Amino acid sequence: MPLPTGPTSSWMQGLDFPSRIFGDFGGNDYELYEEDDEFVLTIEMPGFDRDEIDLAWDNGVLNVAAEHVAEDHGRKKTYHRRFRFPKNIDEDAIDATYTNGVLEVTLPLEEGATARGKTIPIES
């Protein structure tokens, strides 16, 4: 199976590795955008209970993990994805809600936050 060739934002490259291996399964289950000095991340996670979802913030990376075991069918459903952010986040103000199978996480930017990294010149 060839790797995707579509355009991808440079700061998101490599963060969707499982869906590249296993095809599109789980590849389009989230939306991430920047709006009004914050990032907003929404993830479709039907079938999980709120207490089965774990969020962790570590040095610019949001880790989302969930596990659900269907006792009647003996099946286990898991979800794991990491999101790296290109600007400094006010980690004390991160907020999350889970409603009707959709997790929404708001990540406010630190005041005066600018893009991290550096521009690399391209030579001809």
C-alpha cells in the first residue's frame, strides 16, 4: 500500500502513522484548527464512555488514549493518537468535553505565542 501523497501541514507530518499503515481506518476521525488564539481539536470517538478516555499533555504534545471492552462480545476497542502543536499552549487552561461520542479539546495559546522552529531556506 503506497503512502499518502496529498499535501500535509509540515507540523502534522508523521503524527498519523498508524492510519498510513492500516489505510484510512481512523484517518479522518478528527479535525484540528486554530481560531481566536486557541487550537480546537474535535475527535469522533463513538462507543467510548467518558471515563474510558485519557488525555495527557507533555511538552507540546497532547496524547489521547481510550480503551473499551465489550463484555458481551469479548471485544476490545482502543484508540491512541498524539498531536504536536507548533505554538506554546497555556497548559493550565486546556479544557475538554465529551458529548454524544465527540471529544472536543480547546488548547489556548500562551500570550504572544509564535510558531516554534525556524525557516529553512531552499536552494536551487
